Amino acid sequence: MIIERGITPERRADGSFSLYAEKALVDKVRGLKFEIFANEHPPPHFHVTTADCRASFALSDGRKLKSSGDTRKLEKQVACYFQENRSKLIDFWNGSRPENCSVGPYVQSV
């Protein structure tokens, strides 16, 4: 279930249009907002924001990629969330890729 989604039209090469989610608020848990943005850069990742900080985390293993603010407490909470919700985050990532996205869908390695 998507909590909130920003929809953007995209013109295809043939002149037709498709719609993609510019960003999706995947979940809100204990003051944390988990978001996936559509037209992103590699590696596949998700964003987490609070009132005090923000950070991005890799879909592959949950490691912190980039942050601002004091994220020490946030990292522990995100690690727990990631363990239980990784598939959900990957589904959102894959479902929000526009046709021209350079990153494309995330494929889990076995």
C-alpha cells in the first residue's frame, strides 16, 4: 500500500504518454518517513527522513549511502525496518521506474 504518491506524466519516443510515480511515501514508522523516488541515480536506494535528519540507504544490503544530521539512532531503526521490509522497498523501487530511468529495476541476487 502506498501512503502518498506524486504522479508525473512522461512523453514516450512515439509521442504517447505514460504516468510514473515521481516519489512514493512507502511507510511512516515512529517518526521515520521511508520514501522511494522515481528518476534516481545508482545504486538503487531508499530515503529516510525525520524532523532532524535525512539519509539514503542501499536496497542491496541496507548500508547508509549518504546522510545529513545526526543519524546514529535512525540507523538502528532503519536496520530493523530494512530486515522486515526489504521486499516491500524493492517492490516499490521496481514499480516506480519510469521508462527512461538509467538505473532500472532492482534484481535481488540469490
